[in-house]
Amino acid sequence: IIHKYAPEFAEWKDKLLRGEFWGATWMTEIQGGSDLGANTLRATRDGDAWRLDGEKYFCSGAGLTDVAVVTARPEGAPAGPKGLALFLVPRMNRAGELNYHVRRLKDKSATRAVPSGEVDFRGSEAFLVGEAEKGIYYTLEVLTVSRLANAIAGMGIARKAHLEVLERVRRRRSFGRQLVDHPLIRRDLTDMAVRIAGGLMLGFHAADLFEKAWDELPPYTSRYHYARFLSHLAKNRTADHAAEVTRLAMELFGGLGFLEEYAVARWHREALITPIWEGPSNIQALDLLEAMHKKRAHEAFLAEFIPMLEEAGTPEARTAREVIEGTLARLAGSKPEEAQWYAKDATTRLADAAQVGLLYKLAQTAGDRYAQLAALYARRFLLGEEYPAWALEEPGVWSADMPAGSRGLA
């Protein structure tokens, strides 16, 4: 945001990039939550700066942040989200005084290494980002980047839990066998491998497309709108995968997985915030509908994924194509209230079909393992079937990342 819309603060940007400054995004207010249009934090011009008065309810990095990106409503601005402007708020004002007050820190279930607090602004010095009337555009750009980061972070947490489990099943024995030799353990490892492979592909693909469109300016082109469309799919589904993979990791550790002295308990707690941060699933679904109805972003989705799935040519790929076409047709044929009712399921279904396509595409360069993972993903998440038993004797699917000689195979 500083680089693109507030280059006069390049010194702050450089310090953030060098790790000399901590940054944060503060948008949430108690009366609105995800409804940014309900925000009431006031902004009043004061010479070459602005003064903020009000409060924010969830402020990540409270007490540590050197400069925060903050939404506020300038005096005279209209109600709703289009009346919001975006500001940079330093921890210390130009007089060298503390610029805001942290009322209290939250007692959270997880992400305790990142303090979250309630912040009071009383004449706090702030600096406008870009043009005040375009603040909602800048805000949504910030949210898109955060949602992509959430997707990648969620899969990173899941992958760490997965690595812990792979080592655990190699070392632990039960009923006279290594855990990895039990069919149900292999089934659980398959579930983890499928979810992680699909989620990583979707997250990185969405990030790649946004990387190619991030420099566009409001009101943007179809390329940018499509990148935002994919960010909703990625953020929503990777959060589901992260929560389930880490839960399964705890289960595979048994009672030890419930102890704080083992890492997997923390990984699950950390994963549980990913469906909530940067907008829960309902918000992702509603934003997806908006990108479809107002920006026609689903047309680019069809243009990319239908040929991809046709090229794969498998029964599972055909299923994924049918899911995409059927899901979009149902939304298009629904009344507005009904479309919202179906939107959350549609967000999941479209994300699942996309992951099948991306895994098949990866198989072209990375090998048949990813085609197997694509087929498994489709059968489990598109058809609702149990993973087929052929995966039981395919260690390349469920143990590909275990060190050589440690797969526990007879």
C-alpha cells in the first residue's frame, strides 16, 4: 500500500522491509466486525495530517506496531463502505509522543505470539493514503493480500503438522507393527497428503495471479477481478484443510497430541483462526458472489479451468468440469436470497474442482503422483466417496515425503 499509493512514506516502507519496523492492519470495530461499512472511527483534517477519534476492537500487533494501516471515515464522508478512507498511523507522532492508547490485550486461544488488543484513538495523528474517496478500494486490496497470506500460512501450518505425523508414525509401534503399516493410518496419511497438495496448489495459483495484477489501479481490469475471485476460493478452502489436517494430526498422536508440550496441539489451535481471519466463510462467499455478479469474474474462471480439465481427460476431471458448470448454473438461476443461501457451498465446490484441475496440470511436469492425488481429491470431495483402497499400496501417495528407508514397508 505504501509502495503503490503513498510513496512519500517510502522510508517507513524500507524500515518495514528491513525488519526495523512492525506493521499491522487495523480495520475491525466492535459494532461492525466484518461489516466495514458500519465503521465509525472519525478522521478530521489537521493541516498536512489528519486526526483520528474513536476505537478499533481487534488490532493485531497492538503494543508492537510501529505503523498501522487504519480505516476511518473523514468528516462529511457518506455512510457505508464507500465513505471510508485509509490512513497510516505511526506509533509515535511527530512530537515524539505515543500516538494512541492500547486499552487491553485479548486473551486468545492461539496466535498468542501476535498480541491483539483494543486501541483508543484520541486526536491520533494519521496520514492519508492516496485519495480519500478511493479508500475502500485500497482497503480491499489490503484484504486480498491478507487473504492470500492466510491461505499460504494455513497450508504451512498444516504441512508442519503433517511432518510431525510422518515422523511419529515411523517411530511409534502398536499391535506389533509400526503405525505406518496399519491401513487406517495410511488412509489418514492419504487424507492429509491430498488436502495439503490441493490446498497448496490453489493457494499458490491464486497468489501467482494476484502477483500479475497487483499493480493495477482502481477500478481495475478483468484480470484483477479474477485474481480477487480466486483469493476467496483459496482463503476459504485452505482454512478448512488446515483445520482438518491439524485436527487429524492431534488424533494420530493420541493422548500426547492433546498436551501442550507437543507441537501438534499448538498447530491445531493456530489453524483454527484461519477460517475467521480476514473474513469468515460467509464473507468469502458473499464477496465471491459480488465478484461474479458485478465483475463477471467467473467467466475467466471458466476460461481457465474448463480447458485444463478437458486436457486431463480422466473421469475425475470430467466430474470436476460438471461440478463447475453445474454450480455456476445454479447460482445464475437463483434469486438473490437463494444465491446467498447456496454461495458457501458453491465457494467450496468451485475451490475443490479447481484443485483437481491444478493437480492434474502439475502432474504434467512433476509426475504421476499428482495425477493420483487429483483423482483422490475428486472422489473424496466432489463425489463424496471414501478414498479408494488402491491408495493403500501406493506409498508414493501417502508417504512420499518420508525419509528413504523409513516408510515401514514389509
